[in-house]
Amino acid sequence: VYLDGALVGYLEDVSRPAKETGILWYQWTAEAGPHTAEFRLDTEDVLGESDETNNTAELSFTVRSSGPGKGIIAGESIDGVQLGFTKDQVIETLGPPDERDEDGDFWYHSGIGAWFDENGRTYVILAAEPYPGITERGIGLGTPASQIVDKYGTDYTIKNLDEFPAYWYKDSGIAFSLDENNICVSIGIFAAGLSGPGGGIVAGKSIEDIEIGFTRGDVIDEVGEPLSIDEDGSFRYDAAVVQFDENNRVRFIMVVPPYSGITERGIWLGAVASQVKRKYGEDFRAEPMPEFSAYMFTYVKLGIAFMFDQESDICIAIAVFRPPAAKVAPAGAPSEAQETMRALWSASLNEL
């Protein structure tokens, strides 16, 4: 057995009957980082074989083992740096930072970053490449989004973290930013309950901290009193409209410029139609809105709709709704989502 090119162990007098298989065990104490293991059989050509070329096998892998006092603990620490630490305490733990940005935040070549609040204490701690550690649930950099959801569940919102869309687990105090392939590229921890920077759109679920199914009181508790209320009772904010059903629960949320958040698949106001199709696929209902020189892509099954300027193909509004509530209309008839978006957009124009 060779590890990273060095012989680390061997077994003698290994025998197996012809045409039978077996398992040989070799124990090794792992060290964090990338490794290559090579297994060689009959290295001295003792056995006569018809094929001598299949006696070796090679495996490359990465060990993610944080070690004592290391690793990522949601809502608490990364490698011993705790939330609430002063700059001096961070330096005592990790040493002087390799870089300091214009805000005074610390960055280390190990991949760890420490963001400080107005009192000079850490409120977000970040792990990015080449950080090798993992969370207490076994998630590290390079993990697919599907595995993150398997370990942490679906109770997240979409926020901006380190210039990427992130799954923000507010109640757990941890966030995972994802690249365009939905692979984790950084992990941040913060005090449980922190709403986080930026904002986000989750299809069929929420925009920012407003969720489908919220009562009017819930909405006000989260984002404050509306700037105005439409005739149908919809709440209007600077860049959002919230519509309620007959039970006074949120059924439809629409955002318009200057809203700057992004969807869980990285789409924002200002993206073009081709980008939306690339991220969300072709299973949408294309719906014209000629009275506004616009058109819509409605993803009924996902619970999200995008409105585009007809001339530039630029996204000018995004809405979310509960998927079952958006009935599939007969061919040629407008969908429920389109009718709602048309009414809200028309009311928006009347206010201008």
C-alpha cells in the first residue's frame, strides 16, 4: 500500500482460491488534505498471470478532518475563533491577519475571514478556499447543495454571502454560498437569528423575510408597516407588493427595481430571459403582456414568475407564489400568476 508515493504498509501470504474475491484491510491514520493511495499486488511477479497489467489500482481523495479545537460549529466558531471575539482575541487564536480590507475585517491565507461589527467584535466568520475543515454535520467546501439540504433541511432563505447566493439558515447560525454549479464555495457562521446581509428569493416560498402563508401581522412584524395599501388590500413597499388571499394570508409576492436580491438560482432584476431559461429550464409558460410591452415566463410547478421588457428581454419583475395556487390555465387563457402580476403591475404604474 502506497500513500502519496510512499510505501506505508504491506501484507504477505495473501491467498485466494481461483475466481473468488475477498477484502483486505489496512488501517491508516488520516491527515487532512488531498491524498493518493495506490494498491499493488504481486510486485515481484511471483505468480504467473495471463494479464500482468491489472495488478495496480489508484485512488485520489481528500480528507476533511478538522481536529481538536478545529472545524466549523454553526452559530459559534470556526477553528477556535468565536463569534463576539475582539480583534486581539482573533489574533491570539490565529495570529496576525495576512490581509485587512478597507472595513478592517481580517483575512487569512488559510481561507478564514473575520468580519467585525461597529463594536469591533466578530459577527460573521467565513471559511473559503483552501480551508479544509468541515461543519459538525460533515459539510465542507466543494459539497453539492443537495447534500447541504440533506444535512440541514429546507428551512433557509437566499442571501448574498461573499458575492455568491447562499443558503442562509437563520435559526442555526450558518450559511453556505454556492457557485453557478450549486457547489459550496464558502461557509459563514453568525449568531442564530441574524437575518443576514442582502436578501433573496426562494421559488414557491418567500422573498426576503416575507413568506407565502404569512398573515398581515406577520408581514408587518418582519418588514414594518406598508407605504400604502391597494384597494384589494395588497401591501406596497418601496420595491415590493404583497397580495393576500381571502383568509388574509400572503398568496403572492412581487418585487421590482430597485430591489437588489437574487433567487436561489442566481437570477436578479436586470438578468435577461436567456439567463433565466439557462437557470430554470424550459418548463415554463410563456405569456405575452402587450399592454405593458412585456412578457412573462411562469414556472407553475416551481412557484415563480419572471416579467421581461419586450424590447430588451431584461427582467423587470419577479414574483413567487405557492405552486398549487397557480392553476394551469387552458391553452390561450392567462394563468392565475399572469392575471395577478398584470393587476399589480398596472396598479404600480398608476402610482407613478
